[in-house]
Amino acid sequence: MKTVRLDKFLSDNTPLSRSQIRVTIKKGNVTVNNVVICDFATKISPETDIVKLDNVTVNNKKFIYLMLNKPSGVITASRDKLSQTIIDLVPNQFKHYDLFAVGRLDKDTTGLLLITNDGDYAHKVISPKSNIEKSYIAQVDGVAKDDAVEVLLAGVTLCDGTVCRPAKLEFLGENMVRVIITEGKYHQVKRLLGHVGLGVVKLHRERIGQLILPGNLICGEIIELEYNDAMSVFS
Ligand code: URA
């Protein structure tokens, strides 16, 4: 079975530098299978040993899949001089992964946003070819055209020539609608609703494929998804 030095394992799988790792190991902050290890050269088996740093298990996965309940005011980017970004919200234990958002939500849009380091996964989720539903709830104003549902279901061409695939529109009452699309063009939901006479006051993504934003995931919080949950967007 493959073994690696404890300090190498921690430097590959945490944001800490080699020197910080050595200090933290010497302080007794690292356990392997619940035994404190103070020798940073100790060999461990990454596939079977459970390494904990400050009582938190250290992941050694190649790919990770995170789910954010995105707050309004946060931008879908890695860094920005002025605004907080989704990457600023990522907990320290995941910061050393080369993370990016799967698609994007506007600054003022809230809800389900996936973050990963798996480029193939992100590409497949975003690609219209995958035909994955993205479901949004919008608070709207204005008066919808009588045939709004049929117009969006037929697929529209926006005034700048953007051709949109068929979208489902459902009226939920109290100025609320649900819109389901299978692609992610620039401001697509807002522009589709504008096309049928509705302005968007608030927009929230509730679902991607079969993956639903859990009601108990508070705004701004990020959780790691199990592999099967991340893949449920395709089922
Ligand atoms: N459509 C929009 O208009 N905005 C979003 O953030 C996502 C989809």
C-alpha cells in the first residue's frame, strides 16, 4: 500500500506551509487514527489512515464538490477588488483546492451554486447538451402577457438575437413565479421574464437537476457534497 510522509500529506491537503505543518505537528495538533503523532516524518497510508488536524479530518480527495447558498451582494468570481466573492466564503479547509464556480449567478441572485475543482464535471453541468434543469424562483412585478407560459415554452429569440431554448414558467401566486431553464445564458431568467412583461425583483436558484438546495443551509454557508449527491445533478 502506498505510504507518504505525514508532513507531505498535510502540505498536499491543507492550506498550511511546510514550516507551519511541522510546528503544528510538534505541538500535538495532528492525530493519525486518533493517536497524536509528533514526528512529521512518520509514514502514513493516505487510503486507510484517518488524519485529523485540530480534530478536523483532512481530506485527500482529488476532486471536491461544494454547495453554497449564495447570498445577494456576493459575486461569482475568484477575486475582486471591491466585492466579496464566492471564493471568499469557502472554509479554510477547502481553500488549497483550485476552486471555481459551476456556472454563475448574478451578484443579486441568491441560492444554489456549486463550487468544484473538477473541470469536466463543471463543463458537463453547464453544457446545454446535458439538458440539466436549473430551477429558479423569482419575485416579479409588472403584468405578464396572457400567453407568457406558451411563449417561453416555445423558445424565444431575445431582442439582441439571443436564441433561448424552451423554458417552463409557473405562476405561484403573490407575485412569485418559477422558471426552469436548461442552459445558462447571460441574465437569462431576467431577460426571459422581461420578454413576457415581468420585471425581476428577486431571483433565487432552488435546484440543479435533482440536487435541491436544502432548506436548512443558511445563506452564505457552504457544505461539502458526497460524490453521489454531486452527481445527482445528472440523474
Ligand atoms: N438568470 C439570471 O437572469 N440571473 C442569474 O443569476 C441566473 C439566471
